[in-house]
Amino acid sequence: MRVREPLFSTDPPSSMRSTLPCFNSYFQAYKLHKLYKNWEDTPDIGFVVMKGSGNRAFSAGGDIVAIRDFVQKGNMEECKEFFRNLYNFIYVLGTYLKPNVAILDGYTMGGAGGISIPGTFRVATDKTVFAIPETLIGYHPDAGASFYISRLPGYLGEYLALTGARLSGVEMVACGLATHYSQSTNVPLIEEHLRNLITDDPSIIETSLSNFSDLHYPNNSSVIRRIEMLDKCFKHDTVEEIMDALENEAAKTNDEWCLSTLKNLKYASPLSLKVTLRSIREGRFQSLDQCLIREYRMTLQGISGQISTDFCEGVRARMVDKDHAPKWDPPSLEHVSKDMVDQYFSPISETEPELDLPTKQREAFT
């Protein structure tokens, strides 16, 4: 048994299990896609383990700055290729024939959810920090987020998608985003155990991971303990109604959670908030491939600048200049028209092809 080196070789490894560090999700998507396909077709590989390359993050989407640079230089074809590769890999992962174990030891943000949650097992730790903070950079939760986030209990998905709020590893397990929880110090033991495990049976892998799992419950301040209040506020049909509900609760109770949630919503891009709410609501009734195809449309609209330049402005404010003072356009919810939101969900042009996923080839996998 051995880990294949180099880790991004396109040659299939000969071990029963393969460990793959996950770097920046967008730029490595092509290599991930090719490796996973090779491993799926290799009989002596039973399952795949994906982990982060360092000790701070599984994947934190830092490549979004490079995408902004491509947009500003007019290199839209390169951007399209990045997202096509990413979304295709996510679809392959969601229909993968072999068990996949993602070890989410550290920051797991943005596209990191897309390249892990559609898989079989997700191991969170005390160092895990999960978030989908796209509305805070003038974007929308993508990479399959509208599929898996919309299926969380109650209206937790709307809350996470609109506010960019963070979850701990314990909270990820509690709401179903992760399948197992363990202390970060156990990760080397988990890796060693999986390295020596020869199987393609998910139940054996499940038992193995459970042997290293710890039982923890969210603390009293966790949003998981506030599902009733969260549902009361986020069940509404519009962002305006959601914010009004939070304002009313904050006025009555001076609740710190209501106040901080409102603060996040008021910071986010107004256009992104409205687009994101519709995306999550539509995703609840769509399959993974339908969500990815729709998100690809939304992504091209979002980065093209035809409707708004919020994406470039949000990345600038939060990740480049780091002044955290974005100038959104439109500047407020009342200035976001229905036509603008509708355009987000439309093809970018009559000649622009839709995202092409291998649905026919993999329909038996679903």
C-alpha cells in the first residue's frame, strides 16, 4: 500500500486507496477530474481519500482573486474553462462509483463544499470552519451549493447562503454536512488506518471512521440551537421580508444573533442576496446536474459584468485591498429590479452553450 507520487500525476495509482491533497478548487478541477476518472476505472483502487495540503485548510477558495484578474483582463474563455472543469468534477464526484472520504481538517469555504460534500463521507474536526461567503464578495453560492445547502434542515440553508455565517465541525455533523467528527490530532491515525484498509465496501469504511469519531453536541450559542428562530425569520419569500423579520425580533429581544445576522446581510451585495435566495429556493426542487447547469449560467452572468460589477468590487474590497468597504451596484435592495434577477438565471447570450455534463454516460450512477 502506498500513496501515489507525484500526487497530481495523471497515471492511475496502483494502491487500493489513493490520497489526494486538495489545493485551490477552481484551478485544480481539471486534474481532480482526470485523476478521479482514472481511479474509478482502476480495479485495484477501492476508495479515494481527499485532504488538504497543509495544516490550516482543506480548501478556502483563494483562487477567486485570480479569476477576478482574468475577468478584468477580458479572459472570459479561461474563466469559463475553469468553471466547466470544476462543475464537471463535482458532478463526477456526486455520481462516483467508489466511496470517497474527504477529511475537512481546517477552513472549508466556498467551492470546498462542492468538491467534498457530494462524496460519500466527510470527516470534520475541531479545526474545521465551514462557510459559503459568496454574497459578501458580490457573488452567489455555486459549485453545487444550491443543491446541498437547500437540503439542510428547515431554512438553515437560506441562512448560511445569505449571510456567509460559519459553522464548526460539530455543527456540520449536527446538520448533516459532515458524516463524522474527530479531533484534529486523530487525523494522522485516520489516514494511516485508511492507508492500510483494503476494501471498496462503504460499510467497512463507515465502521473504520466511526472508530475514530467523537460524540459532541453544539453549544448553547450555536445556530443549530436556534432553528426555531432561524426558521421564523428566513422562511419568507423575499430578502426584504427576511430582514424585516430580523429587525422585529432584534427590536423585541435585542438578541445578539439577530443583530449580527442583520449586520452580515446589510454588508452583503444586495443583488447577490436576491439572486442567492432564488437559487436556494429553486435548488430545493432540482437534481445535482440541474443545479450545476443553472449555477453555470449564473456564474457567467455574475462575472461578465453585464448586469453588475459587484463580483470584481467584492473581491477587491475583501481579498485584494482588504478595506472591507465595497461599493455595490445596485447599492440597496430597493434598487435591485426583478429583470436584473431574472437575467442572472438566463443564458448569457443566444450563442453561449450550456454547461455540458456527462449525464447520459453516468445516468446509471445516480
